[in-house]
Amino acid sequence: MPTYVRTDKCQGCMECVRICPSDIMHIDPSQGRAYNIEPAMCWECYACVKSCPEAAIEVRGYADFAPLNHSVQPTRTADRIEWKIRMRGGELKEFTFPIRTTPWDSIRPPQDAPLPTDEAVASELLAYEPDYLAIEALPTLPRREAPGA
């Protein structure tokens, strides 16, 4: 979902320009507002979305994510990103994701982790996934028998 800037909200602070890893966020010299010079080259990392203090950067959703004639408005708070998706029928869906606030170098490197058990190796989970996500367990779907089994 490439980003685009709502120039009515942008104050030209250049936070998005400084953080964009693909160097596609620029300031329009005539308006003093940011814009994405090459949306097709957007890495979709949303660093600009997260860094914008004015919540002026929106994204264009893909059809499998949100149907045509929708709007996706991400908003940053001190500890989370909130996504509001207005569907073409007017229905509003909201998603909230925490912003990582762990201190630098505070996460145990993989080489310091104990070797996984045979049960963990056979699991569909990634190594140490529930621990790193700070949850007790991931939601799972029940296994279904294959047709004709």
C-alpha cells in the first residue's frame, strides 16, 4: 500500500523525508509540503506513517485488504499505531498495533537462546514466538481432515 501525503495536514516538518529508506519522500519547494515522488517504489515499511506527527500520511489499500473507494487512515499515538479503514459502504474497521518501545539491545540474540525442543521443532510456530510477542499462546485453527482421508 503505497503512501501519499494529505497536504492539508502536512506541516513540512521533514520527519518523513529523514526516515524514508527508499528516499522517495520529498518536500515540494513551491508548497513546503511533503509528497511521495515515486509511489511504485514505496517499500511499504510505513516508517513515514509512524514518524509523521500530524498523521498526514495515508496509504492506498490493496483490493484484497479493502475494496475500491475506501480510505485508510493510520494515526500514531505515543505507544501505538491505529488504522481506521472506512469501507465503501460506510462501515468503519479499526485495528491497533503497539509501537515497539523496548530499549536498544534488550532483546536476547538468537545465539543466546536455548536450543528448541523436539516438540518446538515440530510446531508451526516460529522459534520462541509466544515469548517474543509477550502472549501466552497464539490463536490457532483446528486441523481438518483432508478430503477422502
